[in-house]
Amino acid sequence: MKRIKKIDLRRIGFYFGLLLGPLLIYFLFRNTDLSGLIENLAEIRFSFIIIIAITTVSQLCAVLAWFFTFPVKMNPGKIYELFRIRLIGESFAQMNPLNLIGGETFKALLLKKWLGIGYSKGAVSILTSRILLILSMFLLAVLGGSVLFMRFDLVQLQVYGYVVLGLVILFYLYFFYTLGRGHGLFFFASRLFRPFAEKFPIFARLSALLKEIDRDMVELYKNRKAAFYTAFVLSLFHLLIGACEYYVIFLALGVDVSFFTCIVFDLSSTAIRSLGFLVPGQLGFEELTNRVMFSLVNLHDDYLWQTVSIIRRGRQFFWIIAGFIFYIVASRSGKVPSTDLVEK
């Protein structure tokens, strides 16, 4: 009897993603008049250079935020080195079946190979900066959404906006208070996993990882509070500057949209893109997000969301190419680590 070959679910998911992305693009753009779309794209002209400059500053803010999460005793090297590592990791994530997990893992490998930082410590610093980014994203999303609700004439929606904003501010104050008391964000989660740790190794590893992240975050907050808040504020700036990309595109196209709307657009795009983690580059998911969000704010011009989507894809393609150029240069100099750990 022949041995049944083990099904590689990751590979199946990857091929499913390769099929799903182009299908979404087809259904979204199938009735598009290319001449009208090209005319809209022509209005952008040199604004694309401004968009690249904006995203460069945004990425530098993210790199600096990451820099401040490293312990004092750990030398993260020069900002340029961290910028290269982040860009290569983000590019790798866009084209890899493991997506974000693969990209973050590869960053940790690069930290070990290039800067001599231990794999586990590098991974914790990456996760810490990612958590600060998610906390910043959540705060901005609530702030942007609350401001939009407050602009409606309905008093009930305005009240909801104030209530939600107040609750979120209280949550962040409580979070900072618990950090000062020595408890991190995952204190309760790690305790919840404890009963399962003895029977299931994955829960033991996850619990240990969450404890290490909390330990480093508490240490950062208690011993280097200025660095913690600097990293948090830089994460906010990373997102705010990133939202300027939408704003510049709208200005170039002559569309009057508030900056808070651009923040909601950008954060919604980021959140919904994460649902397409099986699709390389989340192809089709950002375009779908733009179509839905533009309809919600009464921007029903199909050429508009299509133009914005193409420009943002162009910016993404630029940075992916830049990341792979850094990768090729590093590989020729023998500075690229083995990707065995990423592929397993």
C-alpha cells in the first residue's frame, strides 16, 4: 500500500491566494474604461514623487520607533542598517506564503546575521515595536472614527463618538498604569494559557513568548519611560504621515476630503488587507476596501477609487523593488542568512 503523501496546507493556501487575488481584481475592474482611468492617472504627475517622499518619512518613523524598543545593553547598530532590515523583511512578507510571520522572522534572522543580536531577543524587539504600532493604530482609528461621528447632525452618533473615545482613553491610561505596576499587555493571556501548557507544547511556547514580550515592555516602560513614549509617538507619526498619502492623492485629483477621513481610509485599508494574508501582496483586498470606503463617504466615482488604488499599488511596488535591491546587494556580499527557519 502506497504511503499517502502529507497535504501541505500552506502550499494549497498560497495557490488559492494566487487565484483569489487576480479574480478580485477582474471583478472590480472588469467594466473600467481605460481611457478615463488613464486620464485620471495623468493628473497625478509629479505628485507620485511627493508620495514616495511621504512614505519614506513614514518608514523612517517606524524604524526609529523600532530602534527605541531595543534594550540599552543591546546595540541595534545604525538606523540605516535597521531601515534596510525592515525594508527587506516587509518586501519578503509581501511575496511569501507566510506573509507577516515570514517577514518578521526574516527580520530576526537578519538582526542575528548582520548585527549579532540573538534570534529570540531580536524577535521580541520586533514584536514589541509591532504591538506599539497596533496600539497606535487602534488609538488613531478610534480618534478618526469618533471625529467623523461627531460631524454628523445626529446627536446620538455624536454621543457614541464621545463615549467610545472616552472609553479608549481610559483603556490606554489603565494600560500605562499596569505597565508601571509591572504587568504587561499579555499578563492575563499568559495566565490563561498556563493550564494548557503542560499538555500542549505550543501553548507553553506561546505563554513563554508572551511573558518575555511583557517583561521587555515593562522594563522599557519602567526604566526607559522616555524611550517608550518616544517609540509610541513615533508609531503614531508613522501612521499619520502614511495617511498623508491619501490626502496628497485627493488634492492632486481635486477632491475635497478631510484629513481624518484619510486616516480612516488608511487604517481600514491596513486592517482589511490583513484578512487577505494568504494572497501575495493582498492583491484585490485593498482595492475592495477603497471601493467600499469611498461609497460610505459618498464618493461614487469609480475612476476615483481605481486611481487611488493604482497609485498606492505603484508606491507599494516601488518599495518592494527597493527591498529586493537591498536583498540582492546583501546576498552578493554574503550577508544574507539562511531562510531555512522561514520556510519551516
